[in-house]
Amino acid sequence: MCIELKVAFVNKELIINAAPTGVEIALLENKKLVELHHEKTDANFAVGDLYLGKVKKLIPGLNAAFIDVGFEKDAFLHYTDLSPYARSLLKFTQQCIVDKSEIPFDFSKFEVEPEIIKTGKINEVLNGKPNVLVQILKEPIAAKGPRLSCEISLPGRFVVITPFNNIVAVSKKIHSSEERKRLQKIVEAIKTKNFGVIVRTAAEGKNTAELHEDLQQLLETWKGIQKNLRNAVAPTRILSEEDKTTSILRDLLTVDFNHIITNDKNIYDDTLSYIRKIAPDKQDIVAHYHNGLPIFDQYGITKQVKASFGKTVNLPSGAYIIIEHTEALHVIDVNSGYKSISNNQEENAVETNMEAAEEIARQLRLRDIGGIIVVDFIDMKLPENKRKLQEAMEGFMQTDRAKHAVLPISKFGLMQITRQRMRPEMNINTSEICPSCNGSGKITSTILLQDEIEKRLHYLVTHQHKNLTIYVHPIVYSHLTKGIFSISWKWRRKLKTRIKVKANSDYYLTELHFFDSNEEEIKF
């Protein structure tokens, strides 16, 4: 019950940082960073983009085709992603390309072709290697090209349209059967022929006018696709998905979304315009940030990024999780901390696992980890505790927009999670190069450092510098001033000048600074 309440009442904030290299978007839930997106200014591919692709190679053994959409690696299209209406799509694409009219033809009068069979062969459908309209299903990841789909869908705020069919479906997340029937009747009355419509969860409680306006905007987008296909030569982009800021707003904006803050005036104006259009009563949540401190520093995001990325993630109880990546899967190891809830080992294991489960759910979203994830929780003996942990993990992942599945804990104490991967995993290097060793893990030996200081002193004395002061790290200071006949005493005697050695705790171990008698630093 507690888990449900925690998921239901979430304070959401969207912080948008515009920089010359692109736009960073941070989603906070109850002040905690749960999603981080980076949209580069030169990004070429985004999930949802439409391309006119050219079939380059048919692979009957894989029942797939490689399509040229302009990426350095050909994109991959499997038969299962062709869509039952693939022949209609091919016909539509060709009809648009050769269409000479300035006004797009009436799509409601388009003659839909028979559906393809589920167990067919791709070379039977794409025979002759025609140009085909495709949608980016997954962005390029590592050395792989984009993953494509011919099941075209155009998402709006309240509905999603799917051409070449007349099916109306309502989101199962709308639990009221009466509300689902009401929405279905409205959409069936206002939709156009040859368009299927999926009613999104955000449509709950919306009236006919709001749904109709959303639907009309999507129909205008479809007309734009028809125009862009006219005389198009593959490979070329036909329709670009909205920028990531707008798409995140479209997918995330709910009644508990109470702040959208950006440091860019153009993004502020665009966001405010979008909010006024889809939720006029919530336009006050948009703010333009223009204080001196960087926006991510002001809202504590920079600190959270430093603490949340990396191999080891620490938990408040002192426990920690280790996240390892392999070619085939991700492995997460849960380790107990220094605090104990009680003297009962089973209770300690349950509490630590619960805390770790919440952080793991957050890490999966934050890093956008996909594929197979294996979690090694601390061993628990009681079956009811294992079941309780699985239910908790499912609850913590309810807010995750990516498709996922949580399997029961195995007899070896492992939990398997699968999560849809749409984009490359977010990986931020939070380590900093050590100024002493420059990342090598090794520093100059004491004897060599001592020789280096002596060489510099000799150089300065020969160039008429007197009464010198050397500032060093406290450990080096102790080494140079140790004993009656210290190293610094020997330098003064040998070079016949006054030499002071002073400690500065702000210096790194091998840092040195030389000052003259006027307390001005001497640069080398």
C-alpha cells in the first residue's frame, strides 16, 4: 500500500539546461534525479523520425532487410516490424512520390491493400528493392545502425494515429470501463477513414473538442508527410520527431507536474506556447531561469549526477550497489552497509534489499539501461520476503515509461529484469584526473621531487633571485624541514641564500610554487 501511495503522489520538475553543444533535460521526482536526457545540436537520428529509405540488401536467412536511411551503417528492418499493412504503405509511398498536385490527395479515399501474413517472407514483400517509408524504432547504438519499423504511428497529446486501418483502442491504464467506452465512442465518431486511433492515458476525462483538436493536428502532420514525399529521393528524412523537450512534455505532463524551468529564452517561449495549447491552466508552472549560478548547480542536479553515475552507488544506510556492464547484459550486485536495522539477519537483508530496489529502479531510468539486467540481492531465506521484494520492485518501476518485466527471484537469489532499450545507454564519467599523477596512478618519487626543487632553486639563484619562499604540500613540507640539519637547511648553506619552506594544505601532493622576496610568484 505504501508503494502505491509513493508512486501516485510524485512531485515532478523538469529542468532544461541549454548549452552550445545541445540541450540537457533533467526530470526530478520529489527533488531526486530520475531521468537525464541530452539532445545534441547535431543529432541526426531520433526515435519516431520518418525516412524514405532505400532497400539495399534482402537477407532471407534472417527474414530481414538492410535499408539505407543516410546513416553510416545501413538500418535493420525485420519482417515482424513490416506491419500487416506493408503493401499499403509501399503503394502509398510510391503514389506520393509521383503525385504532381500541390494539394495532398484525400487519404480517406485511399484503397488499402490486403494484409500480409504473419509467417511470410520479407523478399516477397520487398521484392524489387523499392523505396519505403520507415520509422526509427531504435537509435543507432554502438556499431549498429538504426532499427526500423513500417508500423507508422504519429503520437499526439491524447491520441496516437496509425494509418491504413480503422481500429480504435483505448489505453488499459484507464481503469474505468465506463470512461473507456465513452472515449471509444467519441473517437469513433470523429476519426477519419483509413486511420486507426489509440487513445492515450492522458485523454482520461477530456471532452470531444480537446480530442478532436489533437486528432486534427495529427491529420495535418500526415498531410505534411504526403507533401514531403512528393519527388523525394531516398535516402532522405521526411518528418522529424519533435525536439526532445517537447516530446518529453508530451509524454510526461500530468497533474502532479508542477515546475518546468529553463535557462533559454527560446525554449521558454516554445515550452510556454506548448503548455498553453495542451494545458492552459498550468502555464504558471513554466519559468525562465536567468540567475548567475548554472541552472543544474542551482537545483542540485550536478551534484546528483556526480553521485549517481559510476560503478559504485552508495545508499543512505551505508549499503551500496555495484553496476557492471557486459556485452550480453548488466549485472547489479547489492552489498550490505555498516548500519543494522536489528539483530535479525533476515530483517537486515530485507530492509537493505528494499532500499537497493528503489535505487536500482531509479538507476535503470537514469542511465536508460536496457536489455537483460541481473540483480544479485542479499540472500533471504523466507519465500514471503522474496515475493515482497519482487512486488516492491514492480511498484518502484511503475513510473518507468520503457517496457519492462520483473521476474521472481530464482533459487540462487537472482532477480532478472528486462527493459526496452530505445537509445544508447547514458554513461557519464564522474571521475576526475588526479592532478598529482595525471591519471597514471603513480607520482614522482620523493628523491626525484627533491632534486627537481633543488634544480629550480639553483636556476633562480643564478638568475639573481634572493630570499626565496617555496610553498608545498604539508607532507612534502615535513620531509624538507625534518631534523636540525634538514634538507632545506642544506639548500640554504649550499646556495648561500635565504630559503623558506611553507606548507599549503590546498595543494596536491607534488604541487610546487616559488615566490621572491616581494612575495610575487615566479613562473617557470
